[in-house]
Amino acid sequence: MKKILIANRGEIALRVIRACKEFGLQTVAVYSTADTECLHVRFADEAVCIGGPSPAQSYLNIPRIISAAEITNADGVHPGYGFLAENAEFADICESHGITFIGPSAEMISHMGDKIYAKNVMKKAGCPVIPGSEGGVESADEATEMAKAMGFPVILKAAAGGGGRGMRVVWEESEIQKAFSAAQTEAEVGFGNPTLYMEKFFERPRHIEVQLLGNGKGKVIALGERDCSIQRKHQKLIEESPSPAVNPELRTKMVNAAIAGAEAVGYRSAGTVEFLLDEDGSFYFMEMNTRIQVEHPVTEMVYGVDLIKEQIRVASGDDIRHTHATTEPIGHAIECRINSEDPFKGFRPTPGTITSFHAPGGLGVRVDTHVYAGYKIPPFYDSLMAKLIVHGFDRDEALSRMGRALEEFIIEGVPTTIPFHQQVMVHPDFVKGDFTTHFLDDFVFKPEEE
């Protein structure tokens, strides 16, 4: 490949551009009419406007993205995360136009994006899976009988879903009819597939994911785990690596299970296997993400591996440069997602103009962002403005460094989640590493002093 089009926007588009430049590759940015002033447009070698502000008009418009690649002679496409990153049709169309899709094959995206298929593959590979239905649940009556046999609480999930959509927790029999109908409708609207499956619901688990790299030829390596348990409505807010809940013995088991599953499908590119970790130390496969993750920088900081560059290398036909022997973790990293949301008003999105912007710096501090003073945050996309990542000798130093960096981070003009993160970093349970995915249910967020 000589020229790569980035089929995305914002900080991830800028992140891919940086990796391409280090490889000496030309870059093409695509942008909507709402993103003319976004930094990824400014730093790419070429930029093509592909439509109006809504994602359907631009970042989800496959014909316009392919046209942009053809008129600029781009021979590779990196999808980033979100939008078309896990769209098998997009991957297939790229390949049919002679454009290298920097990610897994269309078939692999399709298969592993089907939660039922992925669960069965992992089970056959010897990976523990959450107790639940073997396939789709056809009706609310079938769901009722299954839930009664399994024991409440249970959770209904969209087979083609993700991001918390098409999911409903059911605590008792009387709730199933309504929950099934709501989840099915949401799955149909959100993913074009109404199929639901059922699993046992764990009340206070941790969300642990293993980062993988595969060359598509049988070689898969793991780069440890990330703890993504601090989340709101299934949306992650804080991630760290390694997890304070995972000891070396458990890490080995989780990593081996993730590798076995990925090897079973001949996985290619960067991918993530997500697990639920129960209070008793048992872990269960939840899903596989066939793309780069928002939180990939915490792994990069601890393992010293540029995951985007490895994606490009593998897509170019080269092998992964690393083995387990060359990927030992060093220190601890934490990432805070800085969103344009008002944490004092239920995390309500807050588009608007940034009047002042100062990013923190110093040893072990990294800021991935596409915004700056004067930038107008559009209301059409995800509220993520920046990712603040710190690395320390150990978790204590990482916590201290994150606290200092958050204090230095100045964004004025719109409310942000910085005050929220500052309070989490000093919360006794978070400091001790004693938290679950329900941390925010019990978290008392204190309003700022007037």
C-alpha cells in the first residue's frame, strides 16, 4: 500500500494518520460538512468532503467513501472504530474494488459479529462461555421457559448488537414479555436483525478484555488485558492495563482462552476478546470486537506496541513483529475518556465552541484528541473529545499522574467529564481497585463548588 484513506473522523482518524506518516504512507481524510475544521482534515495529505453532517450522509455512506478512495487512488482503507469498522459489507466492497481493508476479512467480521456464532466458536475452542441459549430465542414464551430453568436474573441481547443496544435485564417472570418486545424492536432498528439470545445475568462482574494481534496465518499473540469496568449504560469511561483484579495465574488462563478462540478462526488484524469476571474469579466469554478499540492506547503504553502500525503491517502481507517473548508488560496505564458531556446533569451531551484548550504534558502523559481552542463540537457524533492516557511505574504512580494531568487539562466553553474523572481517581474503592461494572450505581458525584 502507498496511500491509505481513513474512513472515520476525529481523534481516531488523526491517530491513523500519524501511524501512516511514520510508515511514509500518503493519507486521505474524508469529512462531512460539519467537520471542515476538524484536525484530521488538516493533517492528512488530501481531504475529500463526502456529504452532509449526519453519519448516513457521510461516514456511513459506502458509495461516497469508495468514490473518494478511487478519485484519490487510495489503495488501502482504515475504518478506525465505530461507523463502518465492523461492517462486513464495507470490507467486502473495498476488496472487490481492489482496495485493501485494514482489518479482518468480511467473512470474519460477519461471523464474529454474530454473537451466537462467536459464542459457539469460543466454546468449541475450550473458552468458558456465559450460561445461556445455544442459539436465538424465538419468542417471549420460549424466553420465559428458559429463564425459569436458568434462574433469574437473565439478560436478553441482540445477536448482531453492541454498545448496549438491544439489551434488557430481566429480574422476574412478569417482566419478560415487555423486555423481549423492547429488545427485539431495538435490535431490528439498530442492527437490521431482530434475533435475540439469552444469558445468565451476573449482578456485580468486572469487564475484562484481552488485546489480540493475528496475522491470518495461524499466529496470534496477546498483549495482556484491560479493565473496562468503569462504565455508564454500557459505555466505557475509564480503562486501565493491567487489571487490578487479575493476578498472573488468572491472566494466563484468560489470555490462553482468548488466543485459542482467535486461532480457531485464523484471526487477522487487531481484535479484542471481552470477558465477564465474576466475584468468585470465574470468567466467561462475552463477545469479540473485530476492530481497534477506543481504549487501545493503554495497551500501547504498557506493552510498547503500536497497534495501528501492526494492523497496517498485517494488511500489507507482513508478519506481526512481536511474539510473547517480546511483549512483556511494563508498568501501569490508565485512560480517561474526556467527553463533551455535563456530568452534573446526567452526562447530557454538550456541543458548542471550545474557547480555551490546554492539554497536560510531562513524563508518561499522552493526549489523543482532534479538538483545539476555537473548535466547534458538532452535535451529530459521539461526544468524545479527547483521551487522556497516563503511564506509571505502578498503579499508584499512574493514579497520582492521572490526578495531576486532569488538574492541568483545561477545556473551557463547554462542560466536560474532567470533574467526574477527578472524583473517581480519589474514590477509596477505585484507589483500592475494588470496583465492578456497577461502580457508578453507588458512586456519589459531588457537584462543583460555586
